[in-house]
Amino acid sequence: MRTVPPIGLLLDVDGPIASPETRRVPDGIVTALVSLAGQGIPVVFNTGRSADFVLQHAATPLLAAGLPGDARFHAVCEKGAVHFSFASLADLAAPASASPLSGESGRGATGGGPDAGLPRATRGHGVPAWMEVDAGMRLPADLESRLVRLVGDYTDTMFYDDTKLAMFSAEMNVGESPERYRAGQRDFEARVADLLAEDRTADAFQLDSTIISSDVEHASSGKDRGAERSWALIAADGELPMRWFTCGDSRTDYAMADWLQARGAPVVHVDVRHEDGIPETPYPVMTSEDLAAEGFGTAEGRHEEAGQAFLEWALKTTGAPNATM
């Protein structure tokens, strides 16, 4: 008889898991995730990041820290367009791969090499057989080429992320001033909008702006699409959890909880950067202030600091699915 897990986790990567500034996953988060997975808690990274980023920045340290080979752990990347299961990685990581590697090329790269751990999944390296890419969500090649040429005018603040397998993404250079980046981003996105308006093949695609990137993606992309795929992945490898927790650092991340709520699943959303305000929702919302009141993290904690506090709280309360938050 299969055990019903008390909770399930749908986690954005940028912010709650990986630092938006360094792109690194703190050791405390790695430890908490390995412990949660070891208890049979299903976990999905639901992210706009590429599968290669997740492999090199998140999967590599998790496997090095002892993530069980049968963990119910998955990744839904590029806002629903690409997905894989960590069970496929159990025999792939080299023992010496404990250091996180960069999943990007260009000025955003932070070191490492393709032979230091898990396989790469980029346009140059190809797609591993255990990874799924939704062909219907892929950007037309000619449109992508035009966008790549355009980002060449802004390499002082951003770079083209060639690890994206379905969408286009121009990302802030690591170490760049957020203020300087946003100034260039505004000009870049105005030109992207003009390009999309004049390209007939772009009708099914849209521009999405984040605090560290400008993405051109299929119109069906989103954290709700990612939640739908996450549900399917978890349902395929065991029982669904009694209660869900979603976690992110932007308003768009609420779409994960919205999708689960619409399906009738009990859900709580964790907002690790609520400076934009907390919208009215039919489900509870947790913040760093709530976690600090329970003895986890600080009320001022944001991004990965608040993400770690939440995971440590979840680890403490996995046996109490009806906890107050």
C-alpha cells in the first residue's frame, strides 16, 4: 500500500532556491531538500529557468549531498515547456561534481565545465533522451535568430541564454547593477515588442519581463502550465499529497497556487519577496514574517533566506499537514 505524503512542494527556483544575485543554491537549502525528499515528500522545481540551469546549479549539489535515487523529485522548466525527473539522474553524476556549475554561456557564466558532473542540455549539446521538450511551445528558428542578433546590442548588461530549448531569454549579467540592467532592459524590451508586432510567426508568443530577464515564450507558458505538468509527474510516481505548498518571489508565481486551488486541492502559497503586496486569494499566503513568528528565519528575510526558512519549517511540520499555516 502506497503512503500518502502529508505535503507536496512546487518551488520556483530563482529567489526561493537559487540566489538571484549569485545563482547559487545555499547549503542549508540543499540539506533541507534532501531531507524532505528522503521522507517521501514530492518536490517539483517549477521554473522559467532552463533544464540545464537546474541540472548544473540545483541537481548537481543535491545529488552530491545524497538525494535518494528514488526520490519523488522533478523539474518543470521554461514555464512548462521542458521537464524531467531526478530519478533519471541517479547514475549520471560524477562523484566529484559537488560544486555547482553555470548553466549559461556568455558573460553570465560563473565557471565550471561540461565534464564536471551531469550532462549538459543546451542547443549545442542536444537534448538527453530522458528529457521532454514540448515541440508545440518552441520558438520559430527565424524569430529566435532575430532576437539573438538584437541582444547583441546590449551585451554590456545582459546575455543570450543558449540553454533555453523552447523559449528565448536575455538575462542580466552576473554581478550587474540591477538599476543599470533595468535601464537597458526597458530599451531592449521596447525593441522586442516592435519585432514581435511585425513578425507574423510571433502570434502565438509573448514577451514576459522579470527582475533578471526578458523572455519570449509561448502564450500558454506560465507557472499554471508548470503546475499542471507538476501534478501529472507527481501523480505518475505515487500518491498525491494531502496538502500543497507553492513558493515563489513574484506575482506570477501565485499562478501555481491558483491552478491547484481551482482543481480543489488544499494549497498554501509562500511569497519570499512580497514588496509588490499580497493579493487577495482564496488560500492562505505565508511570508517571512509568518515564518519568523514560528521561529524560522527572520522577518526581514527575502529570496533564498526566506526560502530556506520555509523549507526548514516544512521539514519540521511534515507530520502535521493541518498546521496553522
